[in-house]
Amino acid sequence: MNPPRSIEAVESASLTPISPAGEPSPERSTPLLEARFRKQQGLQFSLDVAFQATPGFTILFGPSGAGKTTLLDCVAGLAKPDAGRIAIGDSVLFDSAQRMDLPVAKRRVGYVFQSLALFPHLTVEQNVQYGLTHLPQAERRARAATILQQFRIAYLAHRSAREISGGESQRAALARTLVTDPAVLLLDEPLAALDASTKAKIIDDLREWNRTHRVPILYVTHSREEVFALGERVIVLDAGRIVAQGTPHEVIEAPRQETVAQLVGFENIFDATVEAVHPERGTMTCRLAASDQGDRVLLETPLVRADAGSALRVGIRAGDILLATSLPVGLSARNVIPGRIASLQQRDVIVSARVNCGVEMEVHLTLAARDSLQLVPGREVWLVIKTHSCHLMQA
């Protein structure tokens, strides 16, 4: 979890000018965020990125410590890159070559932190009006009333910020930032603490807001579900570098790098050698590198550009593997592999089974499945794996 951010930072990041009529400011140029910069942090970590973000959601995905929040801070102006350039359309925010570093309050960047940092001594309406101090009082009230209505919290206008729920606080923090009409919106895991239903409703309202404003939104999350719910584009960060970017399907469902596969939940990754290619079936046969005591494990996988003898890596999600306690017949799945349960571990409502089948595979199943199949360590089982559940990557 990232550390909470200061109230002062929230104040500065919220101060973006808006036009008197409440429409996007006429000074807004093409809403394309372009960034290429590097920033050294200590001796061990360096953030070095180059990307573009078009209007809509761009998800920043990756493990803790990958550099996601530092990236947002550099765009917002809360951190200064060592070198590079950051621009929103024709507006240059930072350019080391030109020695340009636009102050935070002039960047027109909205930033909602993980900690939210609402002012507890103010009402919700006063919190939302905070970034509008340059406008007449009547105009501030009108703008606040509109955004509170859009985010379904108008009934909270006169309630103290310390008296509202977590979901209401999230909506209030978003409203406080969006009322300033930012040219770019930065969201650092703002919904991480919410239940799925509350999160989905807020996401829908945020989508609706952006249908009319059409600004680039950089959204940090660790949630694979949020990637698919929100993302039009995904950027994967690891150790300060962009290791993959593309659509959610390209990046999450079909990762090309093993690092990305591990991040997005491929629990089983093995060395493999192409045994045979079957272009007429659209498949090929791969042999997994078994342990010294293990039997040879063959998998039918999707066809990729690789010749017999090529070395690859095969990734299989634990949730994509079925278990049977008797030899299954009449299946469409092409891979049925005998094995024996080595261990069972309950993780909340999921059971993780380790199965020895020449290699050790992790399988996820429900508590009901474990009990109905009477699974215990040592039990003989068969693994059932569909061809397209076997994802191939370069070795």
C-alpha cells in the first residue's frame, strides 16, 4: 500500500482553472498526454518511461514499488523528473531541455490520492468548493451543486466529511477534483478499499462524467477485475520500466513476457520444448521440462510460430485447470494428465491444490468441489486442461 499523501499536496493538485460557463476551458488543446522521462530514486530504483495516454482510461498496473505513484507524481508536478518531457496537447508541463517546470497549480491536472484526504472540519460541499476560491460565491455553489448531483451525493452537501461512509468519501474526493475541470485526471487506487458493488457504481458515474469531458485518465490499480472493467489501454510497470502496454486482452489475457504473466495471475509457468507442429489442427504438442523423478508431460497448445525443438515457456492459470477423481472421457479438452495430490491449502473460499504429474501444478477449486470429490493429499486425480488455457511465451 502506498503511504498516505499530504493535505497540502491535495490542495495544490486540485487547483485547476475552469471556464465561467462550466464547460471545458477554451484553452484546452488536443487532450493527449505525452510523457518521456526518467527519475532516479535512491541507488536501487530508477523510473524510466515513455508513453502516450489518449482521452479515456489508461490503467497503470504492476506490483507495489514498480513506480506507478512516482509516475503520477511527476505528471502532477509533485515530483520532478531528472530529464525528459511531459505535455498535455500543446501545453508543456515539464521539459528538461528547455528548463521548463510548470508549477502544480498551473498544470490543470486533477489528482485523487489513495488516502483521499478530505478536510474533516469542512462539509462535503465546502470540500468540493475548495478548488474554486477564484470564482464568485454563487458560481462556486452552482458548480459544487452540479458535480454533487452527478456523483449522487447532493444529499450530503451539508454533512461533515468525518460523518460520511467510505464510498461517500470516495465520491466526494472525485467531485472535489473534477469540479475544477482538469485536462488530465490521475487516480491512485481511489477505490481499493470499497466493496465490489460500491466500486462498480462509482466507476459507472466516472465513465459518464468522462463521456462529456473526454480527458486522459491514468488509473492505478492492482485489481485485474478493474483492468477489464475500466481499461481501454493498459501499461504494465515493473521495477521502473514499462514491460508491456496494449489492450487488456493483449496484456492481461495474452501476455508476451513471463514477468507480465506472473503479475496478472499465471500461477503455473514451465519450460517447454516443441515436440510437433499440427498446422491442420491449429495446435502443437509441447513437452514440459519434468523433474528428475517425473514422467514426461505432453501438452497440446495453440499453434504459434515455432519449429519442432524450439524452447518456449508455457503459462496456465490455476483457475483454468479442472480436477477429476476418475479418468474422464468424451471431453473437448485435449489435455488429460494423471497426477497425485501433494497438498491442499485453504485460502478464504478457495482451495489451492498442488498436484504432482511429472511437474507440480497449482490448481484452484472451491470448498464444495474439494469436499464433494473427497480430495486429500495422496489422492490420485486427473488434470483437465483446455488447449487455449495453455499460453505460450518466449523462453
